[in-house]
Amino acid sequence: MDVEAEIKAIIENAPQYGVPTSVMEQAIVPVLKRFAKDLQHQEYQVIQTLQGDWVLTALESRSQPGMERTVVYAFATLKDAASFPGAKDPQLMAMPLSVIQVLFQLFAIERLDSIIFLDTPGDLSTGKQIDRADLKNSIQARLQELEANERPQSNNIPPNLA
């Protein structure tokens, strides 16, 4: 899967997500790329329903009973996805998605708390978790940075202007 083609598609489709193309190019995509650099693969398998909805998993906190988090697992290989509990359901299938698309969906799906990337083939017990809040906060910080850079600097006005 060509990550650059995925990025181009996300930028081109930005208006249908309600996001200006310039915001997608200058704020969201750079943050998605930065998060993707911390992951080992350019493509992951995500378990979906036949209608294309991601399979969400509710996890209860061990340290805070009663507190739940909604996660999606992103698998390094199709074999790993197929061995995940519940994956044998004929109404489910693993679909390959670019790491950029997976991260963008984390940003877009509000009821999703995080994605657990299972980077090591054959190891379903160790993963890298990326929280939606961290991704969203990074995008907001980038937007604020861009906004600050666009404001006219008052100290750039020559002292003898008047």
C-alpha cells in the first residue's frame, strides 16, 4: 500500500470530512506522519464487519475498575488478525489499511479511545497504544502554532512609521 497515495487521498477528501484542505495539509497530515514514524509497519490489518465498520473492543481498566476504554487492534499480519479472538466470525474480515489511514480514523472516530498496534508478528500480547487524546492534542497544538505564525508580529513595525 502506497502511503503517499493514501496521504494524497486524505488531503483530497478533506472537504467531505468538514476540514479545509490547507488544514489537512499543514496540520493534520504532518502530525499523522510523526505518529506513524514511531510504528514499525506502513500497513496494518484491522478487523471490520462486512459493512466496513471497525470492530471496537471495550477494555476495563485493571487499576480503575469500572472505567472502560474503547480500542481497535491493528495487526502486523493477516495471520495475527485471523488468530485474534472473535476473528473467526464469518461476519468479520481483516482489511489492510495504511498506517496513515488507521491514524486518521483514530482522529475521526470520536467514540474510539485508542488503537493498539501489534507490531511484532506472532506476538498478540505486546503492542504500542496510541491514544486519540494524544493525537488530537498534537493536531490542536500544530494548528495553534500555525495560527501564531500567521499573526502579524507587532514588533516588526518600524519605529519611525508615523
